[in-house]
Amino acid sequence: MLETTIAGSLPKPAWLAEPTRLWAPWRQQGEALAEAKRDATLLWLKLQQDAGIDIISDGEQSRQHFVHGFLAFLDGIDFDRRVEMGIRADRYKAMVPTVTGPIALRGRAHATEARLARAHTKRRLRFTLPGPMTIVDTIADAHYGGDKPALAMAFAAALNEEARGLAADGVDVIQFDEPAFNVYMQEVATWGIAALERAAEGLPCKTAVHICYGYGIQANIDWKAGLGAEWRQYEETFPVLAASRIDQVSLECRNSRVPVRLLRLLAGKDVLVGAIDVATDVVETPDEVAAVIEDAAEHVPPERLFPCTNCGMAPMRRGVAEAKLYALAQGAALARRRLGV
């Protein structure tokens, strides 16, 4: 019980991309870049295993950004037509590509890294994809007439095609990242869950949705600091998630302002409890990690708890990320002893 995993991304080595940056520019080109991506993936597979992480990830080493890395393989997306847009309810602005035609997957997006990871570890493998609602919130639309549910369903169909391929590649858990679920909570119930379930339709492996406040960048830190009664909307969102066909829900819990008792509303789901704060370089002690797990275990059966990171660690310094992985594994081991599981 209490098997450890990570929410998604890990820092890219300095020889692959500029460190501590989101959308960090690559430092190689052509075949040298492809080789560097492979090397970085293999490096992080080993480092996760060395740290004692049970269900590991490719660390998103082949993607500059968790959304745009998938969009690059879709027809109907014009990366030359970038516009500045407020995303996550204008929490921050980003330069995003534009939808200019029907969305369709152009071959496979992530077969190379998934097959590489599968060939080099015997541990269970988690692979992340952006969720349809979050994609809609991270792109400009010049084709679907502002019909966000229709656009989300178009992305969901493409995601499902890729996810089925990943499952065939041997991926054990396919996770859809939906930070937008923390922002547009009413839309989650009206069309977000439906789009998510379309993306996960017919998958033979475990499915997960990751919900968090986002990477540890200043805009997200400032937004979370002002979080007040907004978390009460989870009292409506969590039952919707609990009723969905998704197997697992990944949540930010370490230094979160959401009361841990709300985890009871996810009855019947596996809960990936974020016990590692990605918004600080301070490395948690095993005791601090265990305390988060033990708090969650008061509301979720231990057999359904998976200690995890709050979010991806792409902008973090590599040494800090490594230390946090060790803390996560050691804290989970401590929690097992304390809980007797």
C-alpha cells in the first residue's frame, strides 16, 4: 500500500534545455536533440527508481510544455499564428497557438518516449496527457466559433486516439492533466467531465485526472495565497469526479488551502495525495511527508492512497527535485510503518 508516484514533469538536464524555466528553449537540434531527449528520459527513469518511486514517469523530457507538446502533433493548429491570451481565468498571460481548422491527430504523438520508457523499466509506468478542458483554456480558437464544449470534444477525440496507442505501448496509467478544473468549477460539471471521459473512453489501463494549482511559478503562488471560499466549490466538484468513470484523482495536498476532509467526497476513487510542495525549494522531511499521508488516511482507505508530488517539477532545480523524490519515498515508508500497512 501507499505506492509512490509523481504528478508528471521533472526538470530537464542543463544539456537538454535551459534549467528552471517553463517552455525552456532546447539546447540541441535535429538528431542531437532527439538523442538528448532519449538520454534525459533514461536518466530520470533511473533516478526515480534509485529514489524508491514505485510508479514512474518519463518526466515529460521530450516536451517543452505539457499542453503544447501534444498540440504539436495535431492538424488544425497553427503555431505561427500565436496570440497573447490570459489563461486560467487570466491568472497569467501566455503566447498560445491558434485553432484554424478541424482538430485531428497526425499519427502518434508520444510513442517514441513511451516505448523507450517501457523498454527500460519493469516498474509500472504513468504517462501524462493534457486534459481537454485545459487545452481549450491554453489555445486561441478561430475555427469552432467560441464553442468551448465542441472544441473540448474535438481535442478529447484526438487524446483518446493517442491514449489508446499509449496503452498498447504498455503504459499502466494514463493521466489527464486538468489544472483548469481548479478554475472553472461550474464548467467541470456541465462539460468538463464529459470531455474527460471521452478522452479516456475504452482504455484498458488505469485512468487518472490531475488537479492542482499549477507549477510553482509566482503567478500561481500569488493566486493560491488569495484562495478563500473558492475551495468550497470542491464540495460540488468532487462528487462529480467520484461519479465519473476515471479511476484516480491526483490532488495538491501539501500546503494546500483545501481541507483534507473533502477527500471523503471522492469515495470509490484512488487518490494521489500530493505530499511534496513544488512551489518551494525547501525539501520536505520524511516526517512531514508522512504527516500529509496520515491526514489523508483518515478520510481515504490506505489501499486507495498513492503518495505523490503536488504537480510537475519542470521549473525546479534538478538537485532539489531529486531530494524531494527521496523524501517522498522515505515519507511513504514511514507512513506505512506508522499506519501498519
